[in-house]
Amino acid sequence: MTTVDRNSTTELADSHPRRWAALFVMLGAAFMDLLDVTIVNIALPAVRDDLGASFASAQWVITAYTLAFGLGLITGGRLGDRYGRKQLFLSGVAVFTAASLLCGLAQSPGMLIGSRALQGLAAAVMIPQIMATVYAIFPAGERAGASGAYGGVTGLAAVLGPVLGGVFVTYDVRGFSWFTIGGLALVALVAQAMPRRVAGYAADASG
């Protein structure tokens, strides 16, 4: 049973001609998520002044995201195994996009903290699907390159985050609108690029 499942995963990888396009749009979502975290860290003092938040409330803007992401990460991965990685990834991107819009519209510290917690939960659903999908749709010989691309995106977001954070503080303190536009574009691209059903590698290996 295990051998058959692993072979079917390899056949899917070999027969999926748009696997690099799928990786590109998934990395776009990862970049959006990582950049958001870095930008908020830089822009937090300006956000605090803009909303009249206390120091404790300002810290919860960061903590709410981190806590929700950490608590939901394992569950997000298991949901992808059970219900399909494409569906979970699309749902995560869509909710992350909506939460970004809510962050931009926040009129109080409480609303911003709640929106950031929603972002964290959405990221916990979205992010685990990326590498699991790489193992499902890429042949073994190409997985190292795909994994390296993910690492490169992580580093790029870490470098650009402080720069863009400074830009947003200067020109648009709560400028999350571009995350909304980018998220909607990613939903459309993922819907086209990812295979209709992506088997979970971990689920396949367990039989």
C-alpha cells in the first residue's frame, strides 16, 4: 500500500508541467507573509501613535500574530493532509488578504490586534502547504532547487522588510492595501497554477 502511494506521488510530480509556476505563486504568498511580519515590527511605533494604543496593546499587535501562527501551524498542516493542499492554501491566502484589509481599516487597538490574530491563523493554514506541495509535485531531483528558492524568498523578505517598513511609516502608516491587492492576485494565480488535487507526502508515506 505504501509503495503504491509513493509511486502515485512520483507520477503526479512527473506529470505536472506547471510545477514551477505553482511554486512561484506559493513563494509569492510566503513572501507576502514574511514581509508583513517584518514591516509591522518596524512600523509599530507609528501605528501605536496613530491609534493611541498603550505600550501593552502595541506589543499585542505582534504577539497576537505570533501566538495564533504558532498554535495553528500543526493543525494547518494536518488539515492540508486531510482536505487537500490546494484548497487549504487558497483558503489561507484569501483569509490572510481579508485580514490585511481589516488591519488597514482598524480604528482601534483591539480591532488591529484581532485582525493580526486572524492573519496569524491564516498564515498557519497557508504556510505548511508550501513545502508539502513541493514534495508532492516535484520529482526528487528538483526538490533541492525548489527548497532553495523558498530559502531565498525568506532571506529577501528579511532584507526588504525594514526598508518597506520605513517607506510605509513615511507615506502611509497603516498601508496594508497592497497586501490586499497582492493577495487577490495570488488567489487567482494559485487557482490556475496548482494541480486540482495535491496529495500530501506525509500522508502518502504513511499509507
